[in-house]
Amino acid sequence: VNKELSSLMWKAYHKGGFDPRFGTLQTSGTVSIENEAITGGTFIIDVNSLLTDVSAVDPAKSGGKTAADLDSHLKSEDFFESTKYPTASFTITNVAPYDSTTASSVVPGANSIISGNLTIKDKTVNVTFPAKVTITAAGVDVMSQFTINRQDWGLTYGTEGSPKDWVIAQEVDISLNFQASK
């Protein structure tokens, strides 16, 4: 995966879609191609690279807190525990043709359904999402947008049912665009 040409973006919300927070994570990895089709891949996500976009946090509305404060909060024991779990991973388990009659996609030109095991904090959950995959003589490009439920990996703020966690939407939007050279 070409790190300079690839991106992994996240977007999270408060309940009701208010005050979205968004940013990026860095990833590295490899993708396997056979007969001009993706057959597998493994990606490592650097949790310590989590970076909230400065425009996502308005200190005037957040009691003086900044994007850097949110970065620290998300990396702390409150969520990712990046000291204990500095990386997350995604391993492709299946790639199938996209069928618009059985799945929907917000990505124009989606042509594949990718399934894989996403491991965060020692918890692995299989996720499936539509993607636009382009394979050329030079490499492969994959573009997708999908949503995960953060609580599937125990990413909660406080204890179960805590009011602190309740005000945060469970859904996190993921947008990825990676390019890999052959």
C-alpha cells in the first residue's frame, strides 16, 4: 500500500448527528491479486496516528477543548487504549462481485463486496462493505465508504449504560481510499 497516496478517514457523531468529529488514521499493508482479482490482504492501522481535523472541534463550543484534546481522549483508556493496543488490523477474508439488487453503496461505481476481520483491542469482528476496485498493470485502487458500530469492539466511554457514552452515536463512518503498487 502506498501510504502517501492512500487515506483512511473516520467520522463520528453525537446522538442525532450533532457536532460531527472527523479525522484520519495511517495504515500500511499488502493486497494479494490473482487473475486480476483481489484474493486477500492484510492492513495494519496505526492507532497512535489518529488525528482529528482541527475544523472538527470548535473550542468556543467545546469548553475550550481542541482537536488535540480529542486525539488524547480517543487514544486513552476511555476508547482505544493506544499504549496497550498501538495497532488495529484488517484482514480480507472474501471478495465477491457487487450486486446492486442485494446491497447498496454510496460509492459510485462499486463493483465488489469486501469482507474481512477488523481487530481492535484484541476483539475481532467480520465486516462487509461495498467497494470500487480498479486493477491496472501498475497496481490496485480500492475506494469505499461504510459504517461500523464502535460498541462491537468495546469502544465505549465509561461503563455500559453510562450517560457519557449515551450521548455519542454508536455509528462511525469509515471512508477509505488505498492504492497499492504491483
